Amino acid sequence: MKYLCVPEGYKSALSLYETQTAIGKMKRIFEDKLAAALSLKRVSAPLFVEPHTGLNDDLNGIDRPVEFEIKETGSRAQIVHSLAKWKRMALAKYDFHVGNGLYTDMNAIRRDDDMDNLHSVYVDQWDWEKVISEDMRNEKFLRETVQKIIDAICDTEAEICAKYPVLSPRVRREITFITAQELEDKFPALDAKGRENAIAKECGTVFLMKIGGILRSGKRHGDRAPDYDDWNLNGDILVWDDLLDCAVELSSMGIRVDAATLAAQLAAANCENRRELTFHKMLLAGELPLTIGGGIGQSRLSMILLHKIHVGEVQVGVWDEETLMGCAAKGVALL
């Protein structure tokens, strides 16, 4: 366990039974609202992919995928880290058109993640992707899409609070848009996480934009793989968690790379060898649609809307002894 925080006097607002029921309701409500807001259709998605396709994401470049051999084929497969690339190929394969997209459940195992209140090795999120046109590849369209997602979250929260009066709204509908460079300029003495906490505490709901490139300090705000988001047209949705007294990232998303941006970012990240992978060849050849997409954490959203302080309260996981004992001592019921 890296860190465990249990606020003094914390007690879950919902019983275990109510929690499980509320999670199901919340997910159904939000899926419908997200699909309606962004014109998305639900599809099935893979749990694992073949490494040679280049479809798996390397996230920050150091996460090790869970890999195994398939007996019947003799080939190896990797549990997905995310579906950013697969979704784009699926949109082309399924013949989606501009203005329409897909969403799916993405389940991943990230064995190198630290485990704390917000992190486990199991990741569950709604992955979504939408076909766009060239004239949509701009910041205005990105901001409009972010607002639609926040509206879907706030509308879902309102329905959940109506069903469970013990809960109250926590997510602010009004969004503060700020770039990673502007945030560094605003809080130069803080590290990246400290800056996120400071802006979220000040503003409530934040979309932190332009993540991946090198800032004037010579550092990056955060690592981003070079082959899915355009680093100038991406960002993270952050909300302030008044129980944990910190910012919580609910979504990482963005307008995806086109051929020119992919080439530039592969060069900047010293990853030009990826040009030979199936996905990258198709994108560079103009065989994939222009898209926008992202992931929205299911457990994270459950925590925020249901007033929980540990991810283990909304998902079943494997925890170290220190976490189990610490939660039990404070009356925090892990699933």
C-alpha cells in the first residue's frame, strides 16, 4: 500500500446492499445519458489483444502488460491497458460515420499501479470513441464535448441523489478550462499533483488541457503515449473530492492524432519504430477515421457520486494486509 486515507469520523452513507444497488443504477443511468449526449452505440470489446498489432497502449511507457500464451494458437496475447487504438480501428471496421461513435466496458489489469484510496490493479471504465471531421479537430469542439460529459455526470448525480436522499450533489457543472502550462505558471512551486489539487480545490471541476508535451520548466505535466491523443488537443477531467481533500481524475480524453501529429509525436518520444506496427501503418496511410475519445472511470465515478473514500468500497479487489487492517480498524467495508 502506498497510502491510505480515512477521514476522521467517516462512515459510509449507504449500506453494502444499498451500495451495490446504487452502483448498478448509477451505471445504467450514466451510460444512457452519455450515449445520448455524444451519439454513441454500445459495442463489445476485447479483454486482450496480440502484441504485434500495436493496439495495446503503453500508457506512461513503463507499465508492464499482463501477457499469456494461448494454447490453441501458440501465440501470445496481452491484457489491454486501454482501448484507445482498438476503438479507432473498430469505428472503421463497423463503418461508423462522422458524428456517431461507440462506447464499451473496458476492463484492464495494471499490475504496476500503486495501490491507495483511488488506485487498484484492476481498472474499469467506459471507453468511448467518436468519428469526427477535419473541421472538428479544434479546441472549441473539445471543450463542447467535455461540457456534455460533465452535464451527463451531473444529471446522473441528480437522479441518484433523488433516489438516495442521504446523498447530496458534489460535482460542479461549471468547468474551468486551463492548460498544463498555464497551471504550471499559476503554481510554479508545486509539483504536477500539487498543482492539480490546488486548481481543483479552487474551482471544483477542471479540464486540464495540453498534456504530454514538455513545459517551459523542461518537465512534462504527465506522460502520455505518443500514438493516441494529440498532445495539443487532449486533457483530463478533474473534480474536487471534499472527503479525501484531493483532486480526482475522472477521465483522460482528447482528439486523437492524425497522420501528421502521429509522425511528430513518435519522433518526439523516440518511438519511430512503431511505424511498422499494424495500427500505425494504417493511420499513417490515412486508412483510419479522425476521432475523439477517452475513458471515464466507473469506480472513480461511483466513489464520487456515492460518497465513498476507497475504491475497494465500490469494486472487488485484492489488497495488502496493511490496507485490510487499516480499513477494518476505521470501519471501512471493502467489497
